[in-house]
Amino acid sequence: MKVKFKEIADKVLDVIFPVDIKCLLCGKELKNNDIFCSDCLDSDIFNEGTRCIYCDAMIKEGNLVCNFCREKHHIFEKCFCPLNYNGSVRKAILSFKEDNARYLAKPFAKLICQRLEQENLQIDFIVPVPSHISSIKKRGYNPAYLLAEEVSKITNIPLYEALIKNAKTPNQKFLDYEERFLNIQYTMKVVGNNIKGKSVLIIDDVITTCATVDACATLLSNAKHIYACAVARTNLI
Ligand SMILES: [Zn+2]
Ligand SMILES: [Zn+2]
């Protein structure tokens, strides 16, 4: 299915961002039809400028690839993240992930689609990064699934839960890429064989080291093309 993000995304714009709403990130009242307040806009929220052609991390002007991707071959082809994971973006995403702010799934999905429409990709399935049943019970939802659901609605590309998580991932906080990758890979498995020869888009909420999306992509490696996206990206430079 050919992606026609712009056409479809424009149609839903009014529904997602009605007049007299609050700033999507910090909750400040807005007087016009913007989605971010001027304070948030001034705080470098967009992941734009020169970015790594693989992992979408900010890099120095004139470069194509970040230091990490120069050493590391990713299983996915490219990833896309519209926002920087810091300041008010970080707060909003934490609310979305941990504090039941499910209403953010729609506008976040819209931002992802705006980013994707610049790429003219052919995508057959949208695959959310899975969550373990204990996390879903605790939160009431899988944030990545909510995003995938909304991106699917905007683009008409089917959502397909190709991965399930059958064990909890140990705390990843102080682990490096390889340790994270192995930890995550062993906690997931593939369901069915529908993605063979297809193009898939993996969706997560935040991308940090790319270990999670690489682990997902490894399990989906019989797909023809594998892309990844998230609302925001940590930028380490
Ligand atoms: Zn704001
Ligand atoms: Zn990179």
C-alpha cells in the first residue's frame, strides 16, 4: 500500500487539534490553533537539522552517519523520530507512558506521520514494539500499541502485532547497547509469518540506543524492508 500521509493527515488535523486547546507538551493555554506554546517551541523540541541517515540522531553538519552507526550495523534500514527527548517533550512522553495520558497518542501519531510523509515509503504493516502483559496490566495499555493504532488510522496501513513479549525486560538503565539488545531479544518472539517479504514499520515511544528496535528487527528479518519510528529520540551529542 502506498503511503499518502499528507492527504490523510491533513484531513484529521482539525479533529486532533481543535481551536482553544492547550500546549501538547506543557499544558499551557493556547489562543490560536497551534499545538505547542512559544516556550516549548523555543526549547529545541524538534529533531531536525543534520541527522544520522540510519538512526536519526543529531550529528554535526557535513556528516552523514553518527559515531555509533559508523561502528554498528543496524538490522532496520532507517528510523524516524520527530521530537527531541528532553525538557517538555520528555515530561509529556513520561505522562503518556506512565500516567495514563492516552490522549497524547493521536497528536504524537500525527507528528510521526508528518515526519514519515517526507520519506515516501512503501509500508505494508505497522508493528508496535510489544509490552509484557504485566506492564499492560499495570499501565492499562501499551503506549507503542496506542501510537501504532493511531498511525494506522491516519495512514490506512494495517496494524499487525507480529511480536509478543513473553518475559519482562530486566532494568536497562545502566546497560550498554549490546546488553540491552540481548536482554530485549530474548524476551520477545514472532507470531505468524505474514511479514515475510513485506515492508514493516516498527513503532516505539522513544528511541535511545536503537537496541529495542534492532532486537525487534532481528526477529522480523524475513521482511523485505524494516523501518522504525518513535515520537522522540535521545540525542547524545
Ligand atoms: Zn508548551
Ligand atoms: Zn546513527
